[in-house]
Amino acid sequence: MKAQASRWVARGEPLPSAAFDGSDDFPPILEHLIRQRGLPEGVALESYLRPRLKDLTDPFLLPEMDLAVHRIFAAIDAQESICIFGDYDVDGISSITLMRKILRAYGADPRLFIPCRGAEGYGLSAKAIARCMAEGEKPNLLITVDCGTVSHAEIADLQADGVDVLIVDHHELGPHGRPACCALVNPKFGTRFTYLCAAGVVFKLGHAMLKTRPVDLDLKELIDLVAVATISDIVPMIEENRLLVRHGLRRLAETMNPGLRALQDVTGMNGNATAMDVGFRIGPRLNAAGRMDMPEDALATLTTECRRLALTYAQKLDAYNKQRQTCESLIRRQAVEMLQQNFDPKNDPVIVIGSRDWHHGVVGIVASRLMRQYHKPTFVIAIDADGIGKGSGRSIEGVSLVEAINACREDLLAGGGHAMAAGISVEEGKMDLFRKHFAEYVMQHTSDEQRMPKLYYDAELSFDQLSLEFLASYDLLQPFGNGNPQPIFVSRGVNPSRPPIHMKNFHLRLMLRQGYHEQDSVYFGGGEYELPDPPWDIAFTIDRNTFRGRTTLQIIIQDLRASGAIHSHKI
């Protein structure tokens, strides 16, 4: 089934800006992009393009930070038993690693725990808590990272059992509000720092502890972990996230963490880390361990201080990632076959699909791919032998999965997450009912226009404008991500200089010509469908490609169609 064609929409004329007074020699395209997007209110141009760590805000602006710092130091001073309980994804693993590093700088030796995705599920589930308590000494203080905000009953039971619970999280609060913990450090609990991932919140907690009680710990050496988590968790790349990632990527190239170094070696990174490198090379391998129910290997990769062991673990993560890719490919193919029989892409507003044969660890990736292919809010569900489905959802612009889940609570056993990515538990027999009510919610809260797929592009460029000098200026806009999307450009009337080269996973390599200028390009997934007859109009992003010591500008095609088929609209 072919993906629904996107309408290409120009972002409109650049906004006027007082930031450009003629004193700086900015290339016209850079000025165009910055004016078009607009600077954040109160942010100077220099601070935006070259953010400094000294501009980080006071960590005590986060809610209940003072309570958290006081409780942690009380535990350290009394030599209480501390356990760090985290999630199995990149943000959770990175957060555990950061929290451990900070506590060990103060002389504590915390125990670490990650639930098993398949058997125990996400967060503070009863099964995960039972195993955590059985595997070691009962802690006096349980610090949850990247989970815990909505675990009211479990936290109440732990507190009643004499275990203090301190939550360091970034997920949305549930309908019952604040849980009865000793401190809830969560920016969603009434602050403007709602964009932080869990590792970012842990970093702020470490900063607050250092301000309260200085110790020999340089947080700048840990900022690469924050960058990896922030990029992998797809949180908005704005304000302090932009600052942390910008500096974290620089640190990553010379990281002191043996695991991060080994992952760069295993994935063939060349010492110039970008957000794309993290998002497509490092992040998937760390996530793969959790998806394959071996999150301890990902944690061991980041926490070991031995380079030899780090390389061994990184190679294991690479193997898990290959297993994950094979599993994902099979599930996606089966899902598409099911949709061809029971799904109307023109009239059905959502996708809710499940099977007893699917691996719970990769349904989120499949949901993401189906969402992009069909431009529908999507849940993909793995159903266990007891008929309980665990699903992951991905959404389109304008549809909050958290709000949709809240509207469909009667159909679900549990659910929560973020607006664009969420998880649910549902009985197999109620899947059809959930699909019906989910579809009704989407139809009631969106218009036909909102449900139409769109590709927003920033500017039209000809190939003769593309150069490494252009790329150097363009790099000042990085890091790109959610909230600061990578600019998309359009070029018209291009032709292939030679037949496309088919690579693995349906990717294409194309040499394109426009006039007298040629550009190397990659079209990820482009081999899944028949290409139209040239000449083509292409929508693309740009990146640098370094091979055998030679650096070139490379085009990454986002969409391709026959020339003259573009019906552009301005917003």
C-alpha cells in the first residue's frame, strides 16, 4: 500500500527581525532561516547561535528541588541504602548512569534496577518492585528516574513499607495529580521547563546538589550523556535543551565515558558527532537492549569504566539492534498486510492493530513507521498469552495521545506518556472498542485540513548554491530536533545521472544533476515504491558526509515527485 502523498507547504515569508542590524556578516540563507523561524522571546541572536553553559538557569527553579536535595543528603549522611530505579530506554539508562555518577561523587554506592520490559512493563509496576526488593537489601530511599509520576498506588505501598520514594521524571501527571512521595522533581509539575527529558532533570538535580554542597565533580564531563538522552527521547530542541545538546555533542567527540566511546567505534562514527549520529546510530543500539529484554547490557555499557568491557558490551548492543531490525521488518510487513485487508486510508482516521505473534519490544518503532507512512495516529499492540495487549502509539501534529487516552480510559487497563508518543495496556477483547472511541476522538478534535499530510519546506535552493561553506553557516542552527526541525529545501527539475543504487532496507543512493551541477543523495526507504519518470522535484535536507578522509555535502531526500507536480501552499 503506497503512502499517502504529502502536500508541500512553504513556510512563508521570513519574519522581520531587529536582531540583524548589518553588523554581522550572515549568509543570506542563514538570515532567512532565522527570521523565518523567529528568535525566542528575549533571546539575543548571539546567545541563540552560540549558547553558553553559564547561561543555564538556577536548578532550584524546578519544583521541589530543595526537598530532593535535602532528602538525598540526609540519606548520604546517614549512610542509608539507596536504590536508583529507572526506565529501560535511552533516557532511563542515561538518567541512571548520571544519577549514579553524582551519588558516587558524594561517597554513596547506590544499587541500580531496571524493569524487564516484557515481564514487568514500564515503571514502578508491582512485579518490578517485587523483584527489586528481592534482589538486594530493601532501600531506605528509592530514587526513580524517567518514571514514577503516575504510580500512586505503588508509591503509597512503598512508603507504607518504610521505603521513601523520590521521583525525578518528566512525564505528564495523571488525573490524580501529585503522588505521595517525599519529593517530585518533574518540570511538568508547574514550571516552564517542560521540555526537559529525565536526564536533563537529573543534570539539574546534580547542579543543585553541587550548589548546596560542592564536591569534586565536573558536570560538564557528563553533558554528553544528557545530549544522547535528549536527542533519543525526541523532546523539544529549545532553550536549555538546545544548549545542553550543543555542548554535549562537542563533548561526545572526546567523551570520558568508555561506553559512549565504544558505541562510536562500533557504529563507525568519525569524531564529529551530530544529532543525526546519535538518533540513528547510538540511540537505537542502547534502546535495542531494552527492546530485546536485556536492558542491563545497555546500562553496563554506560557504567563500565573498562574500555575492553565497554567494547564487548557495545558489540552486544549492535547484535541486539540487528535482531531488532529483523523482528521489526517482519512485524511491519505483517501489519501492512493486515491493513490492506481491514483499513481504508481515505476514511479511517486512526490505526489500531495488534497480534499475539508480535514482540512487545519493537511495536513502538513499527507504530512510528506506520504513522509516517499513512499519516494516522497509530497504536501497534503486542498481545500476550493471557490476552493482555501492550501497545505503543505515535501521533500526528494536532492529536495528543495523552488526551486521547484520557478520553478512552474506560476501554483501557492503563495508559500514559507524551502527546506524540504513548503506551497503553488493553484487553484483547476491547481493542475494537478502543479503536472506535479513539477514531471518534480524533474526528471530533481535528479538521480535514489537520489530518492531511503536509511537508513543510523552508526555502527553494538550486544545486549551485550548495557548498561546504554553505553547510558551515547552516550548522550554526544546530542542534536540530523536535521544536527546531532540520530545514527542508526544495530543488526543481533534477535528473538522475545514473540508475539508482539499491541498498539494504529499501534505501536508494542517487546521483542527481541540475544543470551543470551534480549532488550525491540518499533516499531512505525510497526503494519501497516505483519512482516517477524524471525530471523530478525533490524536498531534501543536507548533511556532511565524510568518507576516507574526504568531506562532501550530501542531500537526504525527504520526498520526490515528478516535476511540476508540486502544489505549494504558504502558511
